[in-house]
Amino acid sequence: TAHADDIAHVFWMPDRNQTLDENSEIGIHRKRMARMWANFAKYG
């Protein structure tokens, strides 16, 4: 895994992701990761 490879999964980037299904395993993981990053930015 290269540096910042998770960015395409956390923040929707259509050129790097084929489809977006919020209920898929990846969609659920993406929402969790976004929530963790947001909480880290908010609370430290």
C-alpha cells in the first residue's frame, strides 16, 4: 500500500472508484473511516 491510498476509499473519488454502494462492505468501511478522520480532526 502506498502513502494516501486510503484517501480514495474515505473520500469519494469517481476517477479512482468504479461504483459507490453505501450499503456494500466498502461503502460501510468508507463511512466508518470518514467518521474516524472527522473525529480525529475535531477531538484530536
